[in-house]
Amino acid sequence: MRKLLLGTAAILALAAPAAAADIPARTYTKAPVYTAPAVVYNWTGFYIGGHVGGAFGGDNSIQGSDGRFLGGVQGGVDYQFATNWVVGAEAQYSWLSNNNGGALFPGGNVVTSNNDQLGSVTGRLGYTWGPALLYGKGGYAWKDGNNISVTNGGVPQAFTATGNHRDGYTVGGGLEYMFAPNWSAKVEYQYYNFGSTTFTAGPAGLPGTSFRDDEHTVKAGLNYRFGWGGPVVAKY
């Protein structure tokens, strides 16, 4: 038995190098390249913010092209769908600096209109790519009334007028950019139209004349976005 065991061990010792020679060499596998997770910007959620800018009357308005400073606040909600589309609603309120200038009407009548508040409730629809959102908006507009006065030779004059003094519509558009988690900045143009005012009675030369009640505005704003605002790392 001892001789048998020794013989078997000798045979295995001789066969091991040959068997090892038949084993193929280990194939080297390169480690996969690390790919950073994709970042998806999610616009869904509520937001509040503020804005500053300027307001300019239309060509047929009392203010003409004279500019006024404005500042205000806004708040709204957005919903992102179909990957790149965003729909939402926004309420906005602005204060305007006083404009004491007036327009000269026939008969030497000077008409002034002092409006210092603008508001709107609008829907908006936008297209987003990455952190940027290009959008259009439109809806209801409000102002604090015409506050019209008429003077002739510096003397106040009695008059009557018709027209939509407070309610109107607004349209506009802008570009918003999400520059940090929960924070976005925007620039936008917004047009407000409140119809026309026509004088029906007053000093000579005034009845029958009219002017438009509209404003062109340019604003820069900053929003804080609650909940889902900001970049989200995609999960795989």
C-alpha cells in the first residue's frame, strides 16, 4: 500500500505541470469607464419671487414713450410634462413710480393720468432644455384706475369720459434660467392693454378726443422654487 501511494503521488507530480500548461492565460478585462448620472431639471412646483424693471406707455397713451420705474412681486405654480414642456399659472403685482407729465389736447387742454399699480393673473406655456425655460404668457390685467385730470391754463376743468378704467388683458414672454437648486432668474416683456378712454363732455376742444390705456413693460426677476425645483439626479 505504501508503494502504491508513493507511485500515485509521483504520477500526479509529473502530470501537474502538463495540466497547468493546458490552462489558457487569464484574459485582462478593462474596468468600465465611469459615467456621471444625468441631471434632469424639474420645473414642477410652486414659487414666489420679486421683480424690477421699467414701464413705457404706447404711442397713443398720455405717457407716450416716457419711462417709469416699476418693482413688484409674483407667485405661481408650474407643471412639467412630456419631458420638455411646462404649463403654469402666475399672479403678479407691480408698483410704478409717479408720472406727473401730461399730454396737450385740442383747445389748450392738458390731460394727465396717474396710475401707479399694475396686476395680472396669467397662464403660461414654455419649452425647457436643461436649466433654461422659454415661455409665453397671457391673461387678465388690472390697474388702479385712470385717475384722469384735465386743466386749461392751470385751472382744473370738469369733464366726463367713457372707457375701461381698470380691467384689461396682458400678453408677454420671457426666458427663465435655473441657476441653483430652488433658484431661478428671468427676464420678460409684458404688454398691458386697458382699451381706450374717450371724453364725452368737457371744455371746448376736448369732447370726442380719446387716448389709449396701455403699458409696455420690461422686467428682471428672481424666483425661489419650493419642493421639486432645482436639478434632480436621474436614477437608473
